[in-house]
Amino acid sequence: MTYHAGRHFLQIPGPTNVPDRVLRAMDMPTMDHRGPEFQAMAKRVLSGIRTIFQTKNPVVIYPASGTGAWEAALVNTLSPGDLCLMYETGHFASLWKKLAEKLGLRTEFIAGDWRHGADAAAIGERLKKDAGHEIKAVCVVHNETSTGCVSPISDVRKAIDAAGHPALLLVDTISSLGSIDYRHDEWGVDVTVGGSQKGLMLPPGLSFNAISDKAIAASKTASLPRSYWAWDEMLTMNESGFFPFTPATNLLYGLDAAIEMLHEEGLANVFARHQRHGAATRAAVEAWGLEVLCDEPAHHSGSLTAVMMPGGQGADALRKAILTRFDMSLGAGLSKLADKIFRIGHLGDFNDLTLIGTLGGVEMGLEAGGVPYRKGGVDAAMAVLAAANAGEARQAAE
Amino acid sequence: MTYHAGRHFLQIPGPTNVPDRVLRAMDMPTMDHRGPEFQAMAKRVLSGIRTIFQTKNPVVIYPASGTGAWEAALVNTLSPGDLCLMYETGHFASLWKKLAEKLGLRTEFIAGDWRHGADAAAIGERLKKDAGHEIKAVCVVHNETSTGCVSPISDVRKAIDAAGHPALLLVDTISSLGSIDYRHDEWGVDVTVGGSQKGLMLPPGLSFNAISDKAIAASKTASLPRSYWAWDEMLTMNESGFFPFTPATNLLYGLDAAIEMLHEEGLANVFARHQRHGAATRAAVEAWGLEVLCDEPAHHSGSLTAVMMPGGQGADALRKAILTRFDMSLGAGLSKLADKIFRIGHLGDFNDLTLIGTLGGVEMGLEAGGVPYRKGGVDAAMAVLAAANAGEARQAAE
Amino acid sequence: MTYHAGRHFLQIPGPTNVPDRVLRAMDMPTMDHRGPEFQAMAKRVLSGIRTIFQTKNPVVIYPASGTGAWEAALVNTLSPGDLCLMYETGHFASLWKKLAEKLGLRTEFIAGDWRHGADAAAIGERLKKDAGHEIKAVCVVHNETSTGCVSPISDVRKAIDAAGHPALLLVDTISSLGSIDYRHDEWGVDVTVGGSQKGLMLPPGLSFNAISDKAIAASKTASLPRSYWAWDEMLTMNESGFFPFTPATNLLYGLDAAIEMLHEEGLANVFARHQRHGAATRAAVEAWGLEVLCDEPAHHSGSLTAVMMPGGQGADALRKAILTRFDMSLGAGLSKLADKIFRIGHLGDFNDLTLIGTLGGVEMGLEAGGVPYRKGGVDAAMAVLAAANAGEARQAAE
Amino acid sequence: MTYHAGRHFLQIPGPTNVPDRVLRAMDMPTMDHRGPEFQAMAKRVLSGIRTIFQTKNPVVIYPASGTGAWEAALVNTLSPGDLCLMYETGHFASLWKKLAEKLGLRTEFIAGDWRHGADAAAIGERLKKDAGHEIKAVCVVHNETSTGCVSPISDVRKAIDAAGHPALLLVDTISSLGSIDYRHDEWGVDVTVGGSQKGLMLPPGLSFNAISDKAIAASKTASLPRSYWAWDEMLTMNESGFFPFTPATNLLYGLDAAIEMLHEEGLANVFARHQRHGAATRAAVEAWGLEVLCDEPAHHSGSLTAVMMPGGQGADALRKAILTRFDMSLGAGLSKLADKIFRIGHLGDFNDLTLIGTLGGVEMGLEAGGVPYRKGGVDAAMAVLAAANAGEARQAAE
């Protein structure tokens, strides 16, 4: 082991920096998952997690990565050969599509340029043409982690309704949940897919399905084979605070703490903080003379910012130089964006000063890496932060 | 929160008591799962876990409960409608069977009385009758957690071979791995299913598939739909120390520590310790005038001991009394054994003195609960321990 | 590092087993000891610690071992050459006497046989003879950690009063505080010395002086040189929640948790639990045919039990055998009791089952070490525990 | 409890940010401080701590704050009424002087302006006048924590020698040890006083005396009363890895880890890192148009930088605004500097990006607090860091 002074800056767009309070909550003896103490904790968590999805409906918690919850959303609601309309927001939308195909579903992709969120109008157009209702589900990524573009989920819902189409709406919020405002009930989403390791500030290992009544109804007739991911037994057992198979007890301890913490800060403050950090980061990128990948201001993400490298410069060499010299991890460009962008995660347990350190590391890295840029990014970010409402100020000090 | 003095005795047959060293290893910042530091750790873990299964072949690690690894073993190797020959050792064998059926497999159960491990001869007989090789897999639970009976896996392999049958051999070692001698390669097992929360001394949340070449070959043609559980991409990515989706990073830290610890003690010593604790526990049960559920000495488990309640006495009232008065959790009887037995877990991070405390709690609980019994159980256990080879003695003190 | 399965049994009479909740409370970032967050915590701790000493007066908290608090009690209240009347209860009383002499005090020892607590009548007799009030302080150890004998502090106070003597009463409660009922105010003690690492369930590193008004008055004229231990600046700063020099912040976090935990259990329950464990241990010793060092039933300790070895047998060889074979640490005989006794600590974060494990380790150790003894000690202890009021039962399970 | 997103920036000049690895090392069960496992650890620590003081002589470790080690240095080497020549570098030098007086020593202060380290020539002049060798000790603070000025200890030694004076040289390194190059042996220091909570990256609670042969010789005749602080029994017991009274076991675990970490980075790299961070901070202060308190470039500290407020502006209001808005603690001005300066701690577990975050917080705080300043401080610091030798770069990534 070699000691590197100071904390590593984990500024990939997830997994995010896990707060001490969450880590310490997990660092406690595992308990009997069929006993009364577990039951009390599980009931609290199963109730609390609904508030994060902004739903009154049940949320299923899987001992699994987010990928598992993608699979769960599909196998519980669809039957072999069903057609899913998916939107190509980027790498993760593409992975979800591949996953659907592996499960025996048919998919149709509305092409995107990886620089915008989903186009609700295009989805509406396509649905209107589907007079026979062959399309059974519309799958959209809320915050595309590979690009930093947010899709307007509420608009997608409206487009589906306007088309009079019965398709289910399945949404991936893995990198937006607990960071960007998201309303499962109000927006009429049928299945929301979430994960533990981003805005929820936990290590990876838990994932979620928030489920509408319509989705539960669909699950009664859906015929894709399923067992681990099956909602029915899970929902039944959860009612009494238990699980059909051994849950990831210590991660649930952490989730219990994280939900409490998000409410201590207040969800509105959490969302405002992420927005502010996104704005400050984009100001820095602009000041550097670089380009933000997301090309539509309305789709800018509060969770992460993807930055395009100037011509001919490799992003991976820059990321490596920053890791080596400044002990900071940044996100790589994925698939067709490989080496063309780097991604700055500014989500989770994160504050203004850590953002300044992060942007300082990028600015010094651009210098060290010989990338053409203009100084002043950190200054621009500080100006944004200074101007911002001090909503998250530490009032306790008063 | 209410403080109860001293440590809770978590003597269910898993999840087991997690050692401080494992909990502390997990209580560290989550790292970039695509970076060089993670890669080094993952390579070490992926290599080390093979030694625990006693295999030179790959072991797939899932961010999932053991139930997920059951599912993985089936979906990777079988096709819809395939027939699985399963052996009814108890509750968990029955659950695995139900799971197989949910996935679209056909199953056939060799009936058992829940008081013995699998009968290798019966399996051989059945296979001999299957001239058309309709049976594609034989599924056996090594250590049936609901009964405390161990199945002779090596004999099952021999019986399959003697029958000249090509069926795959799939084995569940969830409650024996790292506790009872188990040899994936030597015994010719095709897929071994394991979990983190028993002999591996981790919290729940990881599970495993150790895979033979024959199983990998079968996976090329097996057509059950799969994505999360699919071996192919996992095996490819694992070669370079990475995973196709976000792994449960902090649980991997713990696994890294646990593997190291098992080798510090020495696997042979680990197995001997569990055997000794099983023998001591059975001596106590006998002295109490109670009956061990497992009716075949060759099948006695080193991981847990299921104890039958004397006529008319409810096991659950006893367990509740022990939990209330002595802060110890014991395992309940499951399905048809409900309220008829209680199970004492003596696996994982456990030593002679903790066993004495455990058995003392049972003995005082029998007294407190008004259960007919004879005193002397703890004494009988101490006699067994005193006689045992002091192989695990703390030599460092010399 | 070599892994030894299961938890080490730390059954010396302190430091004791630190509960996870206390360790985790300490495992948090150090904070600014001059900031508002620290202030709030310190005020809570400085108030809470009074309840443990059962005093309404201030308690000074030192970043120091208990030995430091011994020194503090003397240097704050006495002047060079002052005479201290001390009672020879055992090794620690002797150490305190030596310490007083090093500081330039004169001491007089009332001889004891190390098998009883202090004799209040003898103290009273001596004081009556001191017509000139040459004796300035009476120093008594409440629970003599080297012998397991408790001194009747209330009787000592009465004897002093009956003698009409103005001497201060200084009492060491290092191994009784938070384990054995102790009442600073009601018993009229002037300075009570305490430490963190026994009944308070913390690691070593904090120590205490609870101070009567009379002691504070004495400190105004006492002329022994002092700075680190001086009460005056400490008491002034403490009023606003701060300290004159950097406090041991993380140990204070632990103390904050420990005070809360002791009140969750209830002090009366804590004391009853220790009494029960003392009684059960003595029953075991008697059943083994061995002798408890403490020769006066009224002085028996609830914190520890010192056991005399039968003729010719070395206690240290037995302790070493138990450490080697059973991973349990027991206390050694000190100074004139070296190798003649061993001490079983049963204080702090400890419960019935852990006591049974502890006594099982001793019983198996006696067997392994070839010490003449009779079996049945653990049985005798279980009988005592079973009969005891289930006052500390885990009511939460109801 | 109220959650504040992200980590608190603890940028007082100590206690410093404790690394996870140290906190986790401390978060382990307390062990028997008279057993073989403790002994092995203690021997390693007692040997390792010498390398940090750069001495081959013994280092005494106290369970105490740094103030205690100040007292220890004096009471072990001096007798009542002895004269100490002390140098008024600032608040802490003044406190040490008061402490000496409380212990019955006489003191003489060479006046300083709190903007420079000690003047070795002035010390030499004074000693030359002391023909009768009335002065028994020269006491100097290496890094004055209240001002950020470093005293040239090697020059002081030379001045003493040049004066042919036998006085002992006692040096306080509380806020320089493990941060600024310090050489107990080479520089001929007699007693070096250190603490755990600064460059050693531990919580407060341990302090140190590194001792020359001459100091040990002096202790044989020194007659100030002492017990807790007495070296003699400590040095004797330490030889076998034990302590005369209960040590602060868990803090020793942390110290064990911290020593290992400092050597992993390499002491030369540690010192260079602190120098770089001092230089970068001063560049920021200059760019802001503010003044560094330390008026002599040769005395600039690598541990902390004290910044003078422009006329009429209160430092405490600024610090409070920064704490409230940016969750960062800065050091206050002490005694005559109260409200006139603020102090930025940049020592301990700290890296380039955290420094940028820290300076960003100050710059945004100046803006928010309405303090007259010029922008560009963070930019100036980044320029210094970018130019610096990438000596601490994370080579593991290669």
C-alpha cells in the first residue's frame, strides 16, 4: 500500500464519495434478517425510499447493481417478443437496449446524437403511428450518465398520453435519483429504475424499482421468466418488513442513514445544490474555451458534466495525468465517445469547496497535460457559486 | 435505540458474525471501478476466491444474494423445458426447485425426509433409467441450511459417472463454503453456487458461480434468456480485473480481507474447527436428552445443528425467550419444520468460547422456557472441546 | 497478522471490551475544538458525565490515563509535605501511595491483607488520634482492581465525620465507575478519580476528577505546583463548553455515546448486571473448589473476581495456556500476588452468554493446564444466572 | 443532527484531518496492554516514532495533550526556581512560559513581535551574559502555531554552543513534527515536545518527549516533583514494550498506522509537500492584496499561514461567514492577534486539490464577507502548484 496524502477526489459520475456517516452505519454487525430489529429497520427504509422517488407506491429494493434493476423493470412487465421503444440518449440507453434484446424482447431505437436528452415529440410521433399498440413500453434514461444530458420525463409522459397510447413508461434514474428533481407519481412513470451508488451516496450493491399500479397490473400477465427479480413475492414479504431472500443487510443500514441525511438537507436543497454545481462547472468549461457535450441548455445535468476535448487531444491521457499528479478520478468517454470527452461527476456528498478543488484539478491538469485552454475556469466557477443563493449555508453556526 | 450490554449472539446459520477486520475493510471510500487501484484489488480477489472453492477455474462474483447465484447457475447452462433432477434435502432444495420452475425448467424431485443428505445411489439409479438423457442437470445442496445435513457430493459425482450420464452437476454450497471441506475441481462439480454471508464471514450481498469447462461449454448453447447473470461478458471482463457492470466495491474489499484471513488460519484448520464445533454441539444436544434432526452421522454438518423440540413444545417460543432474555438469535424451523426445530449456527467467525456461550444460552433458555431437558449440555460440549486437538491454538502467544 | 477465528475474549479487569457503537462514534473526523459543533457536544458530555458519578458538581475530564487523575486529585488539593492517610487495599492503593510521595506528600498506610476492602472503623480510629489535624486527606480505592475487594465508601465518610475530622476524602473509582453503584454527592466524597477504560466502555485515554465544593475551596490554597492538572482554568473554560488545551476530541465522541448507552440500559440495571455476573463467577469458583481472593462477602466486587491458585500451581502458566488455546486474556496477579492469582474481569460491555463463554474458557483451561479442580463451575454459574431477575432482558423483542 | 453535504474542511492549524486509514486502525478492539500482541505493536511504535523525530534516542509517549508534554519536558529536567530563557514567538511560547511559572520555575522572555521566529543571535547574546550559568534551559517553539513563523533551531543550537553555555535546549514541535523538516539529533536538541494531532494526522490525545542523553542525565538530579510525567519508569518499561500505566491503546494503533504512512510517502516528500502548500498559500494571499503575518521569508511555515485582515475588518466575522457558507473551519487570531488575523492550516493529510478548495473558500469568503481584496488568489496558488515538482505524483497509476 502506498499512502497518498489527502483524500482521493472520486469525481467520476458514480460511484460517488460515500459520507462517513453512511460508511459507519454500514460498519455494524449484520443482524438476523428474520428478527424484530431488522423488521423495524426494513419498514423504515421501505417507507423512506418512497420519498426519494417521490412516490406513494412501493419501491422494490434489490441486492444488485443498477443493471439488475433494468432487467427487473423489463422482466416483470413484458412478455417474450414484446416491442420496446427506446431512445438513444447515449451509452447507457444503448446498454439497456442490448439487455432487453438478450431477454428476448424486440427493441426499436429512436436515434439520438448523444448531445441531447430524449425528444418527447419524436416519441409521441412514433407512438401515434403505432395504431396496433405493438409497442408495449417506452424506455428512457432520465440522466444519461455517459453524456450529462437530462431527458424531460414529464414531457415524455404527456406525449404518450397525447398519443393515447397504452405503453408503459420505464425510466432509468440511476445517476439522477437524489440529485436531480424526479417525481415518479406526478410524472406518471410506471417503473423507475434506480441505484445506490450515485445521489444516494451509498456504495454500489443496491438497486430499485419504483412501481406504478399500472405496472403491477402488467406484471400479472407478463410472461418473461423471472424469479430473483419477481415483484410479487417481494411486495408481499415487504409488507411485513421482510424479504423473500437474504437482503444486503449492511447496505440497508447505509440506505437508512442516507435517506435520513437527504431529508436533513431537504430534497429541494439537494436539487438546488446539484444545479448550482452544474452551472458552476459549465461556467468553468466555457471559461477554459472548451465545449460542454450537452448541446441543449434545458437538458444540462446537475449530476455530471461531459467536456469535449479540443481537436486531436486525447481525453484519456489527460485523465491519467490528473490521476497521477492530482489523485483525482474523472469519468472516461464511453464507446463512441471514448478518448473524446472526459466526465466530471459533481453529484452526491459534495460541496462548494470540493467542487473548487475538482475544477482546480482539471485546470491544472489541462496545463500539465499541454491541452490548449484558457485560464480562468476556477474563477468563473467561484463567481457562479458566490452569486448563488447560500441556501445550503451552515445555519447551525448562527 | 436501546443499548443491550455485550454483543448480540447471532447464531442463526447465516448471515454470520462479520469480523471487525472485514467490516473495517469495507468501511473505506468507494473507488473508481474502472481505475488501476480497483483493478489490482479485483485481480487479487478473483484469483483468491478460486482457492476457497478449491478450483483452478474461474469464479464469477455477482452483486446479489445467493438466490441470484442459484438462478445464474441455471440460466447459463440450461434451455427452456430442460429437465433438472433435484434432491429434496429440505427447504432450500425445495426453493431451488421452485426457482427452476419459474424460469421455465422442468424439475423432478427425489423425495427426502429432511433428515439426511442426498442419497447418491438413488441419484445414480434415476440417471441409469434416463437412457435418453432427458435430464440435463443434477442439482444438490451440499449443506442443507434448513436441516444441518451434508450431502456426499463426491459420491454423487461418482454415481453420475457410473451411470454414464452427461448431466451437469450443480451444487449449492451457500452454507458450507469456507466452513466444510468442499472441492469443486476434485469432485467434478460443474457449477458451484456460493454466497458471502456464511463461511466467508461477509455481510450478504455477494454470490458466486464456480464454473467447470463443461459448464462453460454448455453455456454456449443454453438458451434461457439471461443478461445480468450471463457468464460470457463477465468472464471476458474479469480477465483484466474489471466487471461488465458496477460491482459491489466495498463488499469486494471485505472479500479481499476474508480470503486473506481464511488462509491465515489455513483452510484445513477452518474445516477442523467447524467439525469440532459441530461435534461439541451434538454432544450438548445429546446430553440435554434432545434429538439432532440429522439422522445420519456421516451427514452431520459442521456449520449448523438443527435440534428437534420434545413433543408438544414450540421451538419459536423458545427462540423468542432466548432472544429476549439472552440476546441470542437462533434459526427457526422452515416450512414443514416450522416451530418443530430450532437451528444453532456455529459457522464463520466463531471460536470455542463463543460456542460455550451459545450453548449456555440454549441450556439456560431450555430452563427458562420450561422445556423438558437434562442439564449437562455445556459440560458435554466442553469435554469434546477439551479433548480436541488444539490445532487452532493461538501460537502467536508462544 | 494471523487471523484467530472469533472474537478475542478480553477478560482482564480493564481495559474492557469497547462496544461497536462507541468505537464507531470515535471513528469520525476530528473537529475544531474551538467551534460551535464541538461546543454543543462538550456541553452535553460535561453535563452527562456528572450523572455517572451521581453528582451535581463539576467533573473535570483529562486527556490522560487514570494515573493522571490520581495525580490531579492530589496536586489540586494538597501542599508539599501534607500528610495523606491511605488504606492498603492492594496493588493500586500502593501505587497511589508511591505517587503521592513522588509529589512531595507524606503518606501513612493503614495495613491491609489484600483480601478485604478498607476498614472504615480503622480509618475513624486513626483520625480520632489526629487531634492536630495533620492528616489532610484520606485516600481510598473503591474497587481495588488487583484484588476484587470493594471498600465501603459511605462508611468511611461516616467514620471521618464521626471523628469530627476535616480531612478531604479522595476516592479511586477507576474500576467501579459505571459498574458498581457509586454516589459522589450522597456519600460526601471530595474528589472522585475515574478512568474511561473500564465501566465506561471506552478505550483508555480519558480520566476524571469529580469535585466537591470543599475540594474546590481546598484548591484555592493548595500549593503543590500544577498546570496540566489544574482545575481552575479547566472549570472556567468548561462552563462555555471549551477546554484550556486541546482535548482528546474523538475519545469525547465515544464518551458521549457511552453515557447515552448507560442511561439506555439504566444505571440501576447496569449495577444489577455486574452484581449478577460477580455472583455467578463466584459460584463457578466455589464449584471448581478454588478460592476467591476477597475474603469478605460484603466486599465482593461486581467488576472482577480474583481467584487463588491451588498450592504450587502457577497462575501465569494457566493464563498463558488459556490465551494460547482459547484466545482469552485474563488479569495477572500483581506485585505480591504475582503468579498466585488470576483475575477475571466481568465488567463493561458484557452479558450473560459472554460470561458463560469466559467461565467455560477458565474451566477448560484448568483442565488443559492440569490444575486440580472439580468440574461444574459453568453449571453453577448458569444456575445463578437462570435464577436471576431477567431485568436486563431484551424487551424490544416483545 | 443536520447533514451538510460534502466533507467539512478542517483547515485550522491542528487538529488536522485524520485519514481514514488512521481512524480505521483506531476503530479496533482495545487489547490487553500487558499481553504479547500489545507488546509487539508497542515495540514497533516506540521504534518508529524515533524516525519521525529523526533521533536514535528514546521518545516517551504520553496519553496526554501536547500541553502535557510541555510540562513533562520541564519537570523532568529542572528544579524549583531554575531560570528558563524563553523566546516570545507568539501565543504558544507565552503559554509555555506561564506553564513554567506555574510549576515553580523562573522565566525570562526575549521579546518578539509575533511576526518572526526566534532570533538565534539574541539568544546567544543573552547566554554570553549569563556567566554564572543561571539559565538552565532555553525554550523555543519551532513552528509557532499562532503566527506561522518557524524558528531556526539549528542556529539556536549553534548560538548556545558558541556561547559555551551548558543550558538545555527544549523545543516545541507540536505543529511542525511530520510537516516541516526537524532533526532532533543532528540539531542537538535536548528535549523535543510533540503532539499527535497535527502532522502525525491523529486525533489529539498523545504527546511526546524526544530526549537527548544530556536531558536524561539532567533528569537524574532535577528535583521538580513528578510522577505521571516522570521519564525514568517510562523508559525502563518501554524497553520491553510496556508502559508504567495504561497507555491510550487505540491512539497507539493510529500512531502505528500514521508512522507507516509517513514513510510510505517518504519524509522528504512530506516536507516538500508542506513547503509547496505554504508557498502556494502565500502566493494566494499576496494576490488577494493581503499580508502574511510572518514578516521574514526564511521563517515562513509549511504548516500554516496567518493572514492579516485589512484595516478595520474583523477576522472572526470572516471566519464565521466562511464556516456558515462554506463549511470550513479556519484558525482564529489568539490573544493580542484576536480578530486581527485568521490562520489557514495546510498541514497533515492534505493535497493539492484540497488546498485549492481551501483557498477557494477563503476567496469566496472574502467576497461574501465584504472584505476589500483582489481576485486571483486561487489562480496564483494554482500557478505555484503547477510549477512545482510533481514529486508526490501518484506513480502507482503508471
